Amino acid sequence: MSATRDGAADRGAGRIVIAGGGTAGHVLPGIAVANALLAGGRARSDILFVGSARGLEATLVPEAGFEVMLLPGRGIQRRLSRQNVGAVWGLLRAIFTMIGWVRRHRPAAVLTLGGYASVAGSLAAVLWRVPIVVAEQNARAGAANRLIGRFARSCAVPVAGTDLPRAVVTGNPVREVIASVAARDAEGADVRAARRADARAALGIPADRHVIAAFAGSLGATRINEAVVGLCERWATRGDVWIHHIVGARDAERLPMPPLPPEGLRLTRVTYEEHMELVLAAADVAVCRSGGTTVAELAVVGLASILVPLPIAPRDHQRANAAALVEAGAAVLLDDAACDTERLEVELGRILSDGVAARMGAAAAALGRPDAAAAVAGLLEAVAR
């Protein structure tokens, strides 16, 4: 499927528009919902994504096989800056582009994911009375979704208490490849253990190792990265541990590779991981940020975690995202400022002993909602005209 700028194919009536993006945390839930719509009988040509030319949707959506209309402009920064003048002009252009498109094509419904591009698509839908469903990924709603939520028929939220009107708790949609990790076989038996064995074999990890996955989005997190490097040095002689470290683009060249003895700890380091489903399935515990999609995937997979909320996240939403897992005993909350080698060693040492990781993983799985994408698709179909 191709991406188009400022325009799309002429077919429009009866289509579902999925608007928003910018980050993988916004885009991937939208793709999950799109695939659920296909599973429910929608044709691929019935679904159109609307996003920003600068966002990850420009590549992720076509790779998933869906059409995307790319709008001009960029998000408005949360501080005074000269860049915001251009951003406002770009947003106005995007809004008028979508007003014209929606007027001509009158789609059946709009799903808004949040982020810059969702505002243009959703405001056009409000003007032409197209039904809107909001899909919020975080426990505290973002600014765009709080604005559009006032006009939405319903708001799909990840947990109870998310601050949007007409909220329906659906969970946060996760990719089918992630949901499959927690699938059951034809007899209803849990296949999680078999998925773990298969994932470790695919990654070249022995079955008898403790596996730690450390990651923090496409850019990475320096605080987590440095703590993990220090842990590798302290645990260098531990022959029972394997660390899969996804460092991200920011620290890929700067971060030192710790010296490890031949028979000790094993470390896999990558800049970006294309098969997170294998990493999550193989791991005993994750050390990561607590973005909405990450938290949802940890729960669906049933994985113990040490969550390090991004301290500058708007409305401290990553701490709110982590709350349900922490309260259930499925995760440990670690402030960014406290995330160092010493604290990581203590927490991981405890989790990897006496079956603690397995118990935490079971508590996470109890909160998982692998059917969230289908639930959001159902809300869309219910309002589609």
C-alpha cells in the first residue's frame, strides 16, 4: 500500500478513518484496530489512516498494508518557540485539507488515536457530523484526545479512571503478533511456556538462562542504558543470566560494551529490535519505560517488569500507566533518578529468585486484554453510519 500526501483515493463513503500518530505508541494501536476491522469483515480498502508526514505512521502504516494520507506540519511544542509559528500554520493547512476531504467523502466513522494529526481529522469530523471514537493509550489522556473527547460518541480507555467522557474500558490494543504470545490452543490450554521456548530458540538463548530484556523506545533512555551496562560489569561472571539490551538510536555509538568472560553473563545488544514479540516471549523480566503500549504488551504477554517512568511525560502519565501493574504485584516502580546499577542489581536479584518472576508474570497476565483491538473495532462499527 502506498502513502499519499495531502490526498487519497476517491473512494471515501463508508470508510473508517484512523487519525493520529507521531510515535509508535500511537500508531501501533491503530494498526491493531485496523487488523481487527479486517477480521470483522471490513475490506482493506475500507480503512484509511490519516497521519503526519513527519511521524512514524509514514512508514509503519504502509508496511502494515494500509493506505495513509499524510498531512503537512508538525506538533506544537509545549513552550514558547519560533517553531510554533510554523507549526500553527501547518496545523491550519492540515485542518483545511481534512475539512475538504471529509466534506467530499463523508466517511462512516473516525477513530482518533491522539497526536498532532488526530486534531485535523477529528475537527473535520466534528464539523461534518461524522461519528468519532477516541482511543486513548494512557491512563491520563493526552491534550488532543481531551479536546476531541468532548465530541466523541465513546472513548476507549486502557483502565478505569482515565479522564475522558463516555469512557469504555477496552484496554489498549496490542499488535496481533504480541497477543499471539498469550494465545491458547484449540483445547483452551495456555501456550505461553511453549511460546517462550520457541522464542528463546529463535534468539539463540539457552533454555536454562534467566533472561532480562532492557529497552526504552526507538531513541532509548540513557539512565536505563547506563544502569544496564553497570549491571553487566557487576554480573559478568554470572553464567545463568542473559541480557537482551535494546539501546536505541541516541546511545548506540556512545555506550561502551562491557568486557565479559567466555563462560559468564551473555549480552545481546541491538540498536533497534524488529521482533519484540520474541524478546517479550523469551524474557523473565523487563526493564523499561511505562508508555501505554509497553504496559499493555507486558500485561498481555504476562511479563514481570521494572518500570522507569519518563520523568518529563505530560501529566506524568507514565507513572499513572504503571500503577495497575505495580498495585497488582506485577511490576516494581523505579523513579528515573533512582535507576542506577546498585538499585537495578537489588531489584533484579530479588525478581530472579525463588519463582518471583513467574508470580509477577501471572499477576501481569491477569490484567492483560488481548482482545482490546476487537473491542475498539466494535465501538467503531457500532457508531459507523
